[in-house]
Amino acid sequence: MSERRGFWDTPWFPAAVLVLTVAQLAVAEWVPGIERFADKAFGARLLAYPLLMLLTPAIWWLVRRRRGGTERPPYVAFALVMLPFLIDVTGNSLDLYDTVLWWDDFNHFVNWVLLCLGLALVVAPRLRPAWELVTLVTGLGCVLALGWELGEWWTFIRHGTEIETAYEDTLLDMALGTLGALVAGFVMLWLDRRRGPA
């Protein structure tokens, strides 16, 4: 008898996150005259976000196929990796970046908690010794924060209106992303201790 699983642990959860993200990106790119989407590189996001959202599941499937594994896909982890993209786009759709002073900083922290927790659940759920989880997840999050900031600079900051405040904002975003990754690492450590010995 197969184990019954809720929505959160099925392919429908990451699929719903992907569809909601792409739908908002499509509106941002193709519906004219919406000021909140202006000069924010939504054409590039419409291409990059779905690819980045599907990268982790694609790599997981390829590795599993190569190893001949039969383990069940970690749908919750996939959705956690995808959620930051949905949160980012929804923040733009609701104009939160321009109307809520703390929204951007909140995003960089919380989104990195979600992203790094999802990645850790995929790549290192049982790393030993367990404390190495914190180091690995924090380092991964720091590198990803750097990559994200480089992507932002390349796509819309270097020729945009935010160039004068970009340095300070970039440093804060990277610090918040790294802090979020550190929190994700400690969450993984807590989950590992709750599960007990492998």
C-alpha cells in the first residue's frame, strides 16, 4: 500500500510555484504600461528564472538516473529552491520593492534561507560530521549571493538608475544572503539531530 502524501510533498507543489512565477513574469514582460516593471530586466528574468528554478530538479534527475537510484524525488526541497523566485516576482507585481522600505532586505535574508535549505535537502541531507552542514550551506549561500549580485549588476544596475546606491546595497544584500544561508545551515543541523543516526 502506497503512502499517502499531502500537496506539499508531491510534484504539484513545485509545479504550482513554477507556473505562478512564469505567469507573473509573462505579464511583466508582455503587458505594456505597468510602471513597477520598468527597467528591471524582466525579459532576462523570463528566460533565466524558469531555467534556474528547473536546474536543481534536472541535476537531481540526471544524477539519479546515472546512479540507477530509486529514491523518491525531494519535491519539498525542489519547491524551497523555487520559492525565492516566486517571492521576488510577486514582490515586484505587488510593487513592494518601491513601497515597502524593508522588503528588499527581507527578501535577501528569507529567500536565501529557503534557497539554501532546499539545496541542502537535495545535496547533503546526511553529511557527516553533521556540523559540516552549517559550513557547507553557509559557503554555498555566500557564493550564490555573489552570483546573484553579479547577475543584478549585469542585467539592470550598470546602465540603470540605481548605480549610485548599488555598492552599499550589494554589500548589504550579500551579507543578508550569507546570514540567511547560515540560518538554513542551522535548520539543517536541527533537522539532522531530530532524525537521529542514519
